[in-house]
Amino acid sequence: MADPAHGARIGIDVRNLDYDYSVTRGIGHYTRYHIDALARAEPSCELVCLGEEDPAEPLRPLLELPNVSYRAIDDYLPGELDLLHIPDPMHVTVGFDSPFRIFREKRTTITFHDLIPLRLYWSEWQERVRRVYLRRLDEVRESDSILLTNSEFTRRDVLDILGIEPSRVVSVGAGLNLSETRAFTPDDVTEVLCKYGLDGSFFLHVGALDPHKNFELALEAFRRCNRRMICRLVVVGQMDHHLKAQAVACKKRGLNDVVFTGYLSRQELEILYREATALLFLSRYEGFGLPVLEAMAQGCPVIASNAASIPEVAGDAALLFDPAAVFHIAEGMVKLLTDPGKREELVRKGRERAKVFSWDKTARKTLDVWNGLLARPGKRIPSQHRFPHVRNHQVQEN
């Protein structure tokens, strides 16, 4: 007997991809790679991306897949889907309508990434934003949705906060983000290193610099290490207000060994992973921590905090420290600069650890949940009456 998802029509709320700060960060990356993996894992399943007017640029490559199409939300009618998936239910930007108000489907799944706002930034948020966030949590709790989490840590955190049935929360994990270019020439490497003036040992810090990312401590650990072993700290990420503020502060302090690259292409980032002495990832809270996985896959040792989901991702393939232990972190950095054997051990273990995670695994765990929901009895509109005007938006050449 075929799986219920075979031939099913699944709607996906892709409005979060209209926002640059989502696209260039973890949730946007997760959304794109998850959709791609789902489409490839079940080719018979039609994935209908639901968004505002025209599809966002990051979505366009996915729309070239034969079973991925696009539809404006204004054309959505309840009952036209077999199942709805919401990649970012806690998006509370002004003007972003709650998906629970827009969509009316009997079967719904949600990707739940983290509870960082509630855990770390609650006192800093405006009262109005807090009300919206709590209302959205209530909508999640009161719905019949199945929550798909990016880690077992996030699953436990969600159960602790929402107090819902454990059967409603399933950890599906996350996968490894890779560039389409798998072979880099020596000229490619030289070009990237020259572009950023990197001619010696350097440590890498990847991602946004929100306060929970613990960059100030990473910077202090680097400075202590640099007093003993000459090296640089390369900071990669979109130059948002946090990154800009840190770049200005470092310049004022005369920290010329700290290099801010801005947002990099996947190929450039992977080259830096391969050339770095190690990744510094000292966040105090993460739902998953994609840079840890990306670094290990590229043969880059990892120095990370032992907080939240990070040990779940890193296993024994990284040097893990208390996120406040600046002395020990600096000692770990010196260790990797002076002990080739330890570095080679972490490279070997990291590559093996990275093989545990894949978007295909995440997609298949998601499909298992979808099959369970679709097996439940429920009224379905005959296919010839559903989405008569859905089309694939192909990328047009100018």
C-alpha cells in the first residue's frame, strides 16, 4: 500500500523568505534546504509554496523542481490542501499575519526552531511585541498541529514551555548545507584569502552577533590567545546592527587582527572553513547550531560552548567549554595552534560526525509525520477542483 503522502498536495507558508534577515540566517536556510529535500525525497508529492505576490528570490531555484509550485496567499481557499506546513510560526514582524488566521487546514505541521526570545530577550522586548509572541504561542498550543523541532533539546524546551502532549512534538533534526561547487582549486583558495588579507593562522566566527552569540567572550578569548600566538579572528555574517556595532568597536580599539567579511557566498565560506585553524562557536543558546555542522564537514575543528543543543550536534568531535570560561577557551585555541595531532584528531572526528546529519534524513522524518497525519480520515476536495491556477514559476533569463 502506498504511503498517504504519495501524490498529496502540501502547502508551505514561505512568507518568511521575503525577509532578508530570515534568508541570511538559520531559519531561512533551514526553510530552503528543508523544502528542497522534501521535494526530492517524495517526487510524487506536490509542494505548493504560499507567499505574497511573486516568489522571493531565494525560492526561485526551488521552483525549478517539477513538483514545487507557487501560489499567492490571496488565492488560497480552505480545504484545497491535503496538509499545510508552517516553517516559521513565531515570526512576529509587524505586518506578518499569523498563519493560524490565514490558513484553515485540518492537518498542519510546524517547524519550531527555538525559544530564544522568551528565554533570553523577554525583558528587552516592547510590551506590544510580547503580547503578539504570547498570542502566537497560544495559537500553537491550541491548534492540532504537530511540531517538528530541529533538535531534541528544542523538543524538550518546547514541551517545558507549552505543556502539550509529547506525541505532538517530534525532533526531525537538520541537515548539512553545502555549496553546489564541491571542488575548489588552489586559485579559488588564494583569491578568497587575498580578498580578506589572510596570510596566516586564523580562527573563524560565523553568524549573527546577537548578544546570546557571546561574541564579546569569543573576542576576549581570541585576544588572550593572540598574545601568545599570532593569529587573526575572521567574523563572517550579514552586517546587521549588531555586527556593525562590533566592527566599529573593534576599529576604535585598534583591533586590526579582527576581520569582518560581511555576508559570504557558500563557496567562499567553505573555503574559509577549510583554511581556518578552528571555528569559535560559543553561543549560550542554540536551537541547533548549523555552523558547527558545516565546519566539521569541511574539516574545520570546532571550539564550542557546552550549552543548549550544541553538544547534541558536536558529540565528541569538538572542544566544548562552559560559555563563560574564557581562560579555558583561550587555552583550547592555543592547543590547536600548537598541537597538530589534536587538530588532526578533531578534523577526523568532525568529518565522521557530520555524516550523521543530512537533509534527506530530516525530510524522511518529516514525511513519516505527514504520512501519519494523512492516514487520518478527513474530507478531501477532489484533485481536479484543487488549485486550478497553480503554476511553476521558472527563473527567466534576461
